[in-house]
Amino acid sequence: MVMTRITGLILALLAVLLTGCATGPDGFLKEPLPQEVTFWQPWLLNSVRAPYRKLYVEVDAVQGAEPSRAWLDEMARFLKTQCDKPDGVRVVASDRIPPAEAASASITSLALRYLDGPPAGSAFLYILYYNSALNPALKTSNPHAVVFPYPCAVFVDRNYNEAGFGDVLGGLILKHEAAHLVGAARNPGHGDGAHCRNRHCLMNPAFLYAPEMVALGMVPTPQTEFCPDCLADMARWRTTPAPANLRFDGPFLSRREQGYTVMTLPNTVHLHLGSTASLPVAQMREAVRQAAAGPLRSREGFILSVSSSGDPMTERFALQLAARDPAAPVRQAAKLYTTARLAPPPS
Ligand SMILES: [Zn+2]
Ligand SMILES: [Zn+2]
């Protein structure tokens, strides 16, 4: 029997990989999204009916930062309309995270600890509501969808409120973020590949917001709907086959390549060398939970790790292929592993 071993969980704080894409004052990207974000089209797992005929949305929240049921219902209606999931879309309010824990934990740590993942046979979105005001080490941040390395997660800081904006438009904000993860505005024909240039579209990077309308009982933004271009994007994705090498393995979003598999979670990239018959899903889950409770507990970081189930020759071949992967963290993991393999054993 070939044992799968997880070689040293390498915790690297890789600022280059972590930073979001640079945007100009108008909120649009200064450069196109990197290839590692776009080439594998992971949003198609959520858009089309194969291989997953249903979509499961897990919503975790720090106590006191919970989204309203109305916001979740609005998102559920949106996903049911814009994704081809004949067996349904289920939005589940899952864990309530104690504020005492959130007061000193990094966002990565909370996500890696509480994210449970989808039941078998479902595509998956993960949503975490928190409040950066609880933790002096956190900065306030915009609500955002993550497009790499785990392009199925949304993080909403309830402390980002801008005089009521976050609470008043919470449902639209959530819909905007979820739409990122089902391919809205991914077409650079009417935007930058992430957001839409139509000023009145829900996928524009900025909301036009008139707070005085709230007192009058009116909707304080004209951006309540997707423009025809964004609707056309999502319609096109619904009929575009998802890449056959993508799937969820437990909570991991996995990409199978010749000789190796790339498994991701928020801020986590695991490279498995060799046969997929022995993917170390449970071991990886445990290793990531330990990292969330240990080194990542109070500071943001990026996990890179490698496992192998092949003989040395298979492994060498897989490493050569992984060293040319389109995603930088995969190439980096292959390099670190190769260096560690060549190093003399500790005496
Ligand atoms: Zn956005
Ligand atoms: Zn649009």
C-alpha cells in the first residue's frame, strides 16, 4: 500500500499572493485579472447543472454580525434564477461564532475553522459575516468575493457601514458579491473582467447612494438590477460546460491535472502529487484546522502544503508538471517541495 504523507505544512506569509488586485480611484482594475484567476473558470461549477445539479450555500456569522433573513432570501432567489440547478439552491445559516473568539482571530483563521463545506453532490458557496470592530488588529474592509485561490467565498465586514450604507443595502451588496462567484461581469467586453462599466448596474464597482432617500422611504440607489450585459454573461455561463477536471472534495475545491491535483480553501493551496485515489481530504482538513488554531490564529497568512502518493519517479514527473502550473502558489509549492526533497535529512 502506498501511504499518503503530508509533508510539512508550509506556512508562508506571501504578501504578493494575498494582496487584492490593484484598482484605480474609479474602482476598476488597473490591469486585467491574472491568468491564474480566470483560466480554470471555476464559477461554472456554480452556474451549470453538471456535474452538480444543486447548490449549497453555507453562511457563518460572528454573533451580532449576522445577515438578515431577508438578505439571504434575496440572494437565494437570485441564485435560483441565475444558476441552472434543477435540484435546488439551499442557503443555510450555519455556525454562530462567539464574539470572544472573533475578538482575537484572523479572518483566515475563522474561515478555515468554521467552513464545513457542501454535502456530497452539491456545488458550494461560503459566506462569512464578521465585525472588524471586535478585533483591534483588523482593519475595516469592503465586503468582497474571493476569486483566488478559493473562488467560492464571500467575506462581509459589518463594520463597513459608511453611515448606514452597509445595513441599508445589505441585500444588494450580498447579491453583488454572490454574482461575482457565478460569473457576472467576467466578460471584459463591458468591464474590466471583474466589474461592469454600466453606471446603473448592480455589478458596477461603486454604488450610487443617496442616504436622504432612506428617510423618505425610497430605495437609496438606482443600482438594484443587473444590466442586460451582465444578465447575458450569466445566461451564457449557464450553457457553458464546466471543466471536467474541477470538483468539490469535501470543502476543498479541487483541480485535477495530469500527475497532480490542486486542492484549495480560503488562503490555502494544497498540492497533491500522484494518484487521486488517495487524496488526503481528511488529513488536509485536520492540518488546516490546526493551522487555523495555531500560526494563523491571530494573523492573516497563506497555507501552502504538499502531499505525495507516488513512487519517486512518478513524484519527480508530477513535480516537473506542477512547476509549470498556471497558478503561482502551485509552482511555488512544487519548488519548495523539490528543495526539501533534495535537502539532506536532519541529523
Ligand atoms: Zn464587486
Ligand atoms: Zn452590468
